[in-house]
Amino acid sequence: MNQTISYYDKNAEEFCKNTIDADMSYCRSKFLNYLSEGASILDAGCGSGRDSVAFKQLGYHVTAMDASPEICKEAEKVLGQKVLCKIFEELDDENVYDGIWACASLLHVPKESMGEVLYRLKLALKDGGILYASFKYGDGEKIVNERLFNYFNEQSLRMLMRENGFEVLELFVTQDVREGRSEEKWLNVVGGDEGT
């Protein structure tokens, strides 16, 4: 994880410039369908701050968080508010958020740590809260360009969610929206608290 954070620290400005305009409106609308007006959202792994800004403009109460100090600085510039600098394992909120948006961020969590991280995210959600997450489509775990990526397919992601107390509400595949990356596939999940 330290290597991944270091990569983002070194490349923060370029990374944010390359992702700030990525059109994630389709995935955001899927997520927001489950939230009431003015709900509280944690943007967990906010990157450039792109989605936090979109949520704020729609009237949601947004808390933004990222593990990279340099990314946090970049996000604060566009968001106009403090961005929490912490890794998922440091999240200690309980019963705070109506929704957690983890867009292309949980994919950097090592598979052996995923259970603890999902437990913490679940604790941070209010009863009936909603989690959105996206992963690169595939299998396994590998280092690419100094960053750890873990990959999921429909079966493995359903199992991960179920094992960690989330009901899969929606599971869908999208193409990468960044220029020149449309051949890359992403697996998206919207999950709710099992039993609510």
C-alpha cells in the first residue's frame, strides 16, 4: 500500500489533471438512486475531488478522504473544503454516512485486507446505508506502474460482498471513460446492508 500511495504522491498533479473530467455520471446516478435528497456521502478515495464536487453541486453533504497527502492537496483546491488524509484501515467512523462512494479506490487494497476494510466501511454507514465500489475487471492481484491492483469478476465480487454482510443491489460492467482507455472494463457494485 505504501508503494501505491507513494506513486500517487509523486504523480498527484498529473493524475488529477487526467481524471478530473472523466464522466462518471452514469455510475453516480446508479448510486444516488438509493439515497435521499441531501444525504451524507463519504467519498472514500476521492482522487481529484471530481465526484465530491458533483455530489456537492447536487446538494449532498460530502466528506472527502484519500490516502495520498499530495492528492488531498489537489482535491482541496477543486472542492474548497478539507480532505481527510487517511487509509481505509484508519477509518473509525460509526453510523455516520448514508452512502459511501469508493470509485476506483478499493481496487488498491490488498485482498487479504479487504475484509477489514469492508468491515470499517460497513460500520461507518448508517442502517440501510449504501456502498458503491468499482474494480478493474478480471482475476487476481498485480503490481502495475508501481501500484497494487486487485481484480474481480461477477462471481468473486458477489462472494466478497456477501461474505462481508453486503447485499448486492446492482452489479454492472462499464468501459473506462478516460480517453484512449475504452478497451478497459470495470466492474461496478452497489451494495446495501444485508437484512435491512
